[in-house]
Amino acid sequence: MNEEEKLKKQDKKLRRALEAGAGMVEISSSKIAWDKGHDKIKVTSGKLDYRAYQVLDCAADMIAQKHWFGCVIGSWDEPKTKEPERFLVPISYEDFKKFIQDKQNLDTKDITRIFKKVPNIILEGEVDIPYCLSKSRWMRIKQYLDNICGVAIAHEDKEFEQYRSDRKMRGRGSEKEEPVFILLFSSPYGLAFFRNAMHRKGTQIQDRKLYNLPPKAQELFQVVRWKNDLIILNTERISRALDWAWPASNIHRRVNKCRKLLEILYENEFINKPKERGKTIERKDWIFYVRKRKLISFPVKIN
């Protein structure tokens, strides 16, 4: 089987996985979450929480699928092509609700607040992120101090009028148009995120039932999903990754909270059964793997 035939076969499997309800997520955002838990990067303002990950995952899914299935946004890999200064991703209110399989009946005010918080997330530090366009598959961002992306709302900014929705809201707001949120990627990390999402090797397939799990369980999975090998996390690293105060005022309660989150991820088949180690409560840690072939209802191998 030649390379072209392999790609066609992989794309066929990928399409079947997406039709089964999977989403495409970008890899480096998970590494950022890991590095936050290991004190290599700080969030100096805003909050990199489960809602922020949902927005970024939705954007990555839209970037990936449009690129692979018919909409070529750019060819910056060609030397003759001028490097764009920014990339944008329009996400409608309805698209976001469908992506996260919203069961809370979030209204426009709720979702607008979620999107408007994302530009306030400022990262600081020197990090190595998975980067599909590098020969080493890694990129170092040095002394980074910037946000991930900006956000605009199409009907509030003339620059983005072409992305306004023709759909009207239902219920009491039926006279208002559906909001469309524009994510603007222009920072060093934001551009890397966008490029990763445009390529198969920069993305992962993920079961979207993740977004119906408790918020902290979602955040913990975001921390580890990029890892292809054995994962070892102790109470401190989980606490720092999830923005829990450390040292903990009650270590027994904190260890139990960590156990509960890992149990939720295991029961929902996002990780294998964690093995708990440490003879004393202060030395507890857990080792486990991400169950990549259980992230979606259709097993698919991505090379």
C-alpha cells in the first residue's frame, strides 16, 4: 500500500469516527495544562478552566474538519506564501452548544460570558509544546507572556460582518440574531495552536462525552490526554493543575478528591485503572495511562 492509499484509508477511518460523534482536539493545549501543573508555566490572569478548554477544543475541531474535508484556509507551508499575521475561527452559539453536547441549556448570556473570558487568560513562562510542523515535533516558546487568542462578536464589529448568522434566537430573544464568536489567533502560542489544529499529527480524536463530566474531571483529563506513555501524578501536581490551594489545609480530604476524579475518568473509560502508591497519605501518587482507543465509539489509529 503506497502513501496515498494509506492516507485515504486513514481519512476514511477518521470520517467514520467523526460520524460516530468524536471531535478533533489540538494536542499542545493539553501540554500547556500539564506544564501549569508542573510549575513550568503560570496563568497570570484569567482562568484556564474547563470552559476555556471547551472553547479551544471546539475551535480546534472546526479548524481540523474544515481543512481535511474541503475548505483549505491557507498554504503557509509554501515558501512563496506570505505568513498570515492572524487566523480566525467563527463559532456560532448553536455550533458551540452542539459540540459540548450542552445539557445545561446554556443561554446566549452564559455562552457569551464563556467566550469573553478566554482573551483574559494570560500565560507566562518558557514551554516546550508538541508542534507538528517541526522536524523534532516540538517547539520551544521562550519567555512567553501573552494570551492564547482574542475574541470578537460578529454583529458587534463591522470587520466581521460577513460571519453574522442568518438564524434568529428562540423564545424571549427571538428577535435577536444568533451570536457568532470570532476567535483571533495571532500570539506566538495562538498561531502554533492554529497550525497544529490544521494537521492530523497536531490533533487527537476525543469522545465528546468528556464535556458532560464534572468540571474538575474534565480539567484533569485535559492535563494528561497529550501523554502517550505512563503518567505519574501526585496530590501536589493534581492540585496545582486544577488551581486548588497548595499546601492543602486537609491532606486527607484532598487525596480523596483526587481519587474521586481519577475514578470518574476511569469509570467513563478515559483512563485505565489508576494504581495508587505511597504508604503515607502525604506520599500518595497514581500511575495510569490514557485509554486512547476508548476515547471514541469507533476505534481508529492515527499515525
